Amino acid sequence: MRVEQAVYGQVGERGHGLRESSDKSRLAAEIYGRLDLPDGVPGGVQGWSPFVRGFPVGDHYVIAKTFLDSSASRGGMVLSHALIVSLDDLCGLGSLAPLFGLLATAVDQFPIWITTLDLQLAGSHELYAPDLVGAANALATQQQLPVVSVGVPGFEGLVDALWQNLSPEMRRSFAFRLSFGPTDLVEQLLPTIVCTPEQLRARWLKHAVVNPDDAVPASAVAAVLCGQRPLAPLVALAADLGVTLSTVKDLSRLERLHTLLEGRGDFDDLLSAVRMVDGISSDPKVGVATKSALLSRLVGLVPAASASQLLVLRNLLLAGFSQAEQFWSAVKLAVAKLKFEPAQDAELGELAQAAGDEELAFEPWRAAATTGLLVASRKDSAPIYKAVWRWAESNSPAFSAVVDALSTERAFEQRLAAAVPKRLQVAKPEQLLAPVLKKRWLVAYGTVLAATLAPLDAARQQLKVDKAAGHSEGLKAALGHANAAQVLECAVREKDSRLVDMAADIAVSDPKVLSGIRGQDISAQQVWAAAIKKKSSLWNAPKKPADVRDTVLEQLVDGHAVEPSLLEALAHTPLADVCSFPRRAELWHRLPQRDAYLQATAAGWLEQAGTSGKATAPEDTLEQAIIASPHLRALLGRPSVPVDASLSIVAALASFSESMFITWLETMLRGMSVLSTASSGRLGTLVASRRWDRAANTLADFYSTRRRADLLPALRACSGLLGVFTRWRLGVFAPTVTEKWAALEDAACDLYPAGPDDEQLWSRAGGKKSDLPGGFQSGAARWHAALSSVRFGGRPKARELLFHMLKDFPDNEQLRLYASDTDIVGYR
């Protein structure tokens, strides 16, 4: 080994510097300051000279011994004999003893000739170092460099003993020297170990101090550093993983890793080993076999890992493992198989939260955990859904993370919504609403509202985001805990068609919900209409349905808006009969379903009239409907309906035709053998009031041909519509003499329209033609004049005239009656 020498000490008046060097490069001159004392010698401190030092500088390593130079012109000057060797060569040297042996042993023993030396390497050297175990323990536990060996004597042997137990890479940064206290530690590369005079022990309270009494290594690392455990396996492991073993910390990690690799190891131990490997060996092409074996062992334990164990994997990257995908697949399956029990909610919530937050976990773990959560959620009634709602109360970020991870498929929303508890105790429901709204999961959104707000508030909030008229599932979810009355209240207040339909559905199963509606609000009208369409019998759901209907009709008549669908629905129910509505006459031109209402009202009017026997005159529009109604004929033809009731109905209907009346009259008289005197009188009065002469004659026919004496009061009441002959013949009323002669005059005009001389009648009866008025007059006028003459005694006599008229018309009933009446023909 090539060894360069250099001597440092007082140079003229300049102070400390390079005196002479075998190496003519600038290195020896550049490091002169590091061959001086580290600081001024504290007062009263002795026994520090000589001391050895060693430190790397560039590609070289410097080993030196420094002496107090008592011959210097200035106090505190030192002489240093330094050896400069190749760093690579030195790191391969098993002991520093050969180099220590080349150093001057006293001030007066410095070499005369400063030349390059050629060191012949011999076998290992074993120096006695009684404080080696203490130094190893100090190095293994130190928090900050350097460790401190108290006392200068023996330091050289301690350094060499430590050197022999260091790896070549550790030797490259190994440095040692004398120090008077922490204040002189100014190097960029701090010494590994320093010696300090006994008097200065108190200055090192914050540093690890070598305990010379230590006999047993305190740790495995200390055992390696003191040579009681082999270093070679750790060096080999470092080489396998492509890492350098350059510090005690490196040694500690590798020793721990080696122990874990060699032992059985539980989950936590193997995870620690994986972390170490991942941290120190990032190249997946290096140490493949070792890494694969290690990771496989951990993979084998992942299926049984708890949620907390899976959670601690979140900051793994496994960039240095070529089999990382296998590991993440195992994590995914383990997450998917978690039982999601309440006892693990804290850990499970953290796991779910980390899965959704890139600030809390690395991407490989997040991907595996997210996929696992998704797999766990693919089954109906999967326990994860109940867990998600528990997290919603205790860890809203976890809730959000799981919701974000779930697929947008409708099945996932249904499972989530099905698991929501009846009440959620959350301070800010919006933290739960935002993630489900992000997915447009309006059903789940509604379940959150139902579990956190009162029904009306829940419905209002749902309507702010749920606007599609054809989608009502979200609103149903929001009102999932509402009773029937609350749903109706929401429908009336919020005026949404979906709420109206929901309220109608509830009314179908619980009609009592509509018992209190009054009809003023159009939304209430809509609910009632929808309910009737779903179940027609619900027209009767309100407590007083007719009153509610009348309220609606009042609004319609007053020109206010009403629900058209309600009017349409009511048109097919008993409430279409508006007989009792006070403002009925104002209603007809406003109703959209007028015909149905008219038909129902007509039937109701008839039924009421038929039952009560009293009918009030309807308005024209209704009367037309009554006249056209088949119920009218059916009612009038019903034997159970009293005659007086039928007469009242006809009397109330001004447009009731005579033909219809005659049809009814004939049917009634055939079916009823006797009319009461009162009813008969009312019948005649009605006929008389309508001037129905054909009806009067029908009565007369029944009276005469059927011998219906009970009809006499009717005939008397309408006698004015009968001819004199009919009244005379039937004995309804006895005509006056004048009426009798007038009747004879009418009959004569009918039989002899040309006048009295028609068919020579006047002459045949013994009259003179000259007594007759001129032929320029009408036949009726001539008859009037002729009969007036006969009545007051002129010729011919009435008896002769009627005799000859009967000869011409022997079957004429009227002529026979006149011929037998003494007021006309007198007495014989």
C-alpha cells in the first residue's frame, strides 16, 4: 500500500502549517488546518498529548498522531505526523495497527526523511481494547455523533478494534479525533468517535459516552460492532439488495432485516422488513429472490389481517418489489372479506377514509382498498352498507370515500339506501348529501334527508335537487318516515305532482288521510282527484264530501282557478249530482264535464222529486237534461211513484210535452183503477194550466169509455178545454141555453157548410127561403141569423129543423141530443 507522509507544525511566524510532505499534490497543504488542535486547550486540562486522529478527505484517508510542541515559540502549538493513503486501499485494510505503527512515537521521533512509504500488508492484528463493548453499545444507541470515549490513553486501540468490525463502506465515513467539547465539532462530516480528557466529561451530557465497564453488548448491532456477531451476513445482504452499509444506522436496519428474514416473523415483523427493503432498495431488478421470498411470506398473512393491520399498509409503495401486484391483490381480497363489525368501526372508518384521500395513503394501497370495498359492496345486504351509515355519523370522510368508490349502477344505490337507519345523528347533513348527489343518487339523497330532517323539511330539500317529473323514488325516500298526514301536508304545501301522486297512493290504503281536506287549496284538490282516479270510492273520503265539492264549485263560479282533473273525476261519482249546490244555475256554463254533471244532477233531481213528491222548477239547462234523461221516463213509469209526485215533476218541467204527458197518462190510468179526488183534481188542474186539450180529451175518453168516475174532478178542472157538447154529453157541467144554441150552430155549420138552404134543408123543414139572408153571406153567418130567428119563435120550428137534419144524418149523436133537449125544441 502506497503511503504518503506529511509533517505539520509551526511554520515561521505564520503559525500552524505544512512543514514537509512526500506528496507534492495540493492535498497535504489543503488539510493543514485539520492537523492542528480542534480548539484551544481549556485551562487546567492535561494529559491529552499525544492523540491519534483519522478522517476521509476526497479519495484519501488521513491518519495522524499529534503532539504538544513545547519547543514552539508560541504556546499551544502542536506537531502532527500524518499518513495519507488511498481511501479504497484503506477500506480494504482489516486493521489500522500497521499504519499506527508507522506514526511517530514522540516529538523527537519524527522521521528525518519524509518520503513515500510502501506498506506491506500482513495478517490481522488484535489489539486489546477493554472498552470495546462500551463503545459498541454507545455507537448502537447514539442519537447524535460522535460518541465519546473519556480519556486519551488507549484510544488508538479502541479505534482499531472498532475498525476491524466495520464494513468497508462504513470505514469510508469513519472518523476519530480528540475533542475538547461539542463546540469544536465544526466539520461537515462529524467524527464517529472522539476522545476527551477526563476533566471535560461534563461537557458531553447530550452525547453517548463509552462505558468501559460494559461487558455485554446491549443489542445485536452492538454485538456486531464489538465482533461478537459476524458482520459478513449483513454485508452479503446489503450487496444482495444493492444497498450500501455505510453508517451504524444502516447496520442497524440490515441487522434487523436479517433477523426478520431468518426468523419466522409475524405480520408486524414482516411488514417492518418489507418497509425496510422498500426504503433502502428501490430497484425491483435487485435482490429479486430475497424480496420475493419476503413479500410472499407477508402475502400469506394478509388474508387473516385485521382492519388495523390492513390500514398500516397504506404508506407502502413497494417500488422495489417486482411482485408488488400479487401483494396488492391479496390486500384487495382481504379488504373485500372484512366483516365490517361495529367493534372495528374506528379502524374501518380510517381505512375507508384513507382509501379516498391521496394525502393519507399511497396510490397502490388506495387502489387495492377501493377495489376491495367495491367488491364487498356487490352483494345485497352486505354488512359494509350498515357500516357505511355508522361511519356517516362518526367519520363523514370515510362515508364519502366509500360512496365515491361505489359504482354508479342503480343496484349499489338501492343497497345503500336500504341500509340507512331511521335516524342519523350528524351535525352537518350536507357532508353526507354531497357525495350521493355527486353520483345523482337521488334515492340515497332522500334517505339521508329522511334520517336527518323532519318530513316537510326533507321534502323541501329533496325538491331542490330532484326536479324530474317522472322520477318520484327520491321523494318517496325523503318521506320514508312520514305518516300519511305528513305526506298530505307536503303535497299541499309544496304543490309538486309527484307528492300529489304519493298522497293519493296513501289515500287508497288509508282513506282517513283525506277526511280533513276542505277544498280551498288547489293541491288538495289535486290529491283528491288523483285518489279518486286510483280508487273511485274515495269521492267519499272527506268528512263532508258534498261540502268540499261545493267549496270547489264556489271557487269555479267565482272565477278562481280549480283543479280540472278533480272536476273530471267528480263527474263520474255521486258528487256529480249538484242538486243541492245553491248556485247551480251559475255553474253549467263553467263546467268542463257539463254533460256528465247534468245527467247526474237530472237523475238526482228526479230521484229527489220522486221520493219527496215535491219538485221545484229547475233552471233551463237542467230542465233540458231532465227532459232528455231516460230516468224521467223510468221514474214516471214506476208504479211505486205516487201520482202526485209524477204530477209535481211534470208541473215543474215547463218543457214537458203534451205527447209525453198523454203517454204517461194513458199508462198511469191503465195501471191505476182509481184516483183519489185530490189527485184527480190536480191532474185536471195541470192539464188546464198547460192548455193541453188533447190530454183533456184523453181524460174524457177514459171517463166515458172506461166508466172512470174518479176522473170527474179532473174533467171539471180542465172542462174549459172540452167542447160544449163533450161537457154536455158527459155531464161534466150543464151548458146554458145560449151555449146549447151555440153548440147547435156549430154542428149545423159542420153538417151544412153552405147555409140553412144547403140540401133544401130549410124548405123541407117548412121554412121560407125568402126569410134567409142573402147568398152573399157566409154559411156560418147565414146559420147564425137563421137559428137566431128559430130560437125566438120564427119558422120553421127547431123540432122540424132537427127532424129533417136527423133524416140526413141519422147516426149523428149531437143531433139526437139537441133534438131531445127542451131548451131547444121546447115541450110538445
